[in-house]
Amino acid sequence: MQTAKNDTSKKVKTTPYDLVSGVVRLVSLPEVCIRVNEMLEDVRVNANDIGKVISQDTGLTARLLKIVNSAFYGFPSRIETVSRAVTVIGLRELRGLVLAASAVEAFSKIPNDLLNMVKFWRHSVYCGVVAQLLAERCHVLHSERLFVAGLLHDIGKLILSHRLPSEMGEVVARAKLEDRPDFEIEQEVFGFDHSEVGGELLKVWQMPKSLEQAVRHHHFPDQADDAIMDVCLIHIANSMTLIAESGLELDSAKNEISPYAWQTTNLEPSVMDEVFQDAGNLFTEALESILPRTYRPY
């Protein structure tokens, strides 16, 4: 059962905005990603326009073509150009893939001695896969955006670990010792948690509000005031990912998921079994196509 965030006095005199402002240059999105985000707000933009802009960044182009030609999508013939990729998968999904590829690449350049980065990104990719599968069962339009939200839901942890390594070290140690969720301890140490930091980063990056809200409120879905369906889906997907990682029995773990999220999505806990079954192969394919090789344990 989820509880309201507490109001403990802050030990660290900073805010999520301060943390993001201090790191945003290090993890800034490439100009192409920002431009694509702006262009997609213009109804006159077509696939060729987007393709020309993305093709200016050869690294991003290569990563995108690798993703769309992966088994994760399973297209029967090879896609050779970004313009063709836009036509096949759609503008909205392409925006998500551009953001996903750019964000993973940006954070891969920042050293992180506190978190196991292989474990972190495996958790994130699995959450994204589960979120998209859940969204499809809810008949959500453009369900691919939930994959991106799941992929980035814990991105605030990377900023906290980079900007406040000593305090985040305390969080990691206490979470293990006290067998408690890390976000609860973050609240006690910082006065806020990684979900708020991640939401702030996406706000600064000027990403769609639905994405920002899903990341910002994924631990407490009833506190969201917008994009409530997306928030609830990421909450359930994150909880299911933790269940899969811990090997808990489903019946004993279901109480970890907010009843509000089940009610909002109109899903039943019984959906977990079939989603877990479907997620396996998709997870492997997504991991292979999304993550840099240094984040893959093989």
C-alpha cells in the first residue's frame, strides 16, 4: 500500500531543480533531439523533414537504424533510411526512440561508482517493456511512449549519484541494511526522491508532460494531476519489475501496487502472469537494441 510522502526536514540543502541545473550540460540532449521534439509540434512537418534533421547526426542515425532493424520490431525487410523509419513506425514513436537513444548515450558518459549500471539499465529496459505491454492491454493509443517512460523512470537516481555521491551512498547502504525502498530513504536524506529529480530533468528537457508526469509520480500515482493513466501504468510496471527481480510470489507482492493504479487502468492483478510471460523475449530484444554494449553483461 502506498503512503503519502512524508515531510521530514531536509539534511541536504538543495532542490531537484538545483541538481538538474547543475548537471544539465553534462547530460544535455543533442541539438537534433531537441529540434525533432520541436518539429513534431508542427502539423506541417513530414517524414522527409524529420529524416533530414536526424541524418545530420550520424551517431544518432546509426543507433536509430539499429533499433528499428532489431528483432524488437521484427520488420520483414531492412530499413535503410531515417525517413523510411519514420514512415514505418510513425512520428510519435520515433520521437520516443530519439529520446531513449539520446538519454542512454548522454548518461553513459558520466562515471557512476555507486550504482551497478548493468543492473540499473536492465531494470529500466524491463520496466519499459512491461509498461508497453500493459498499455496495449489497456488499448492506450501510441503505447510505445510507455516504453520510453519506463526506460527513463529512474533516471533521477543517476543525477543524485553523480551530484550527491556521499549522501546517495548512505541511501544505498541503508536501503540494503533496513530492507526498505530507496525512495523512502531518499525522502529522509534529501527531502525528495529520485522520481522528482527525474521529472524535473524531463521538464527542463521540454519533453511531453505525459512523460514528465509518469516519471515524477511513478511511486505515488495518486499525486499526479495530469497523464494519470501513464503514471499508473509506470507505477504498476515498476512494481512488476521489482517483483520479477526479487523473485517474490505474486500473491504476496500484489499489495506493493497501489489499488488506485489498478482502478485507474481497469486492469486486474491477474494480468501480471501473462505480461511476465510475454516480456521475456521482448526484453532480450530491447536490451540488445537500446543499450550500449558496455551496459550488456555478455
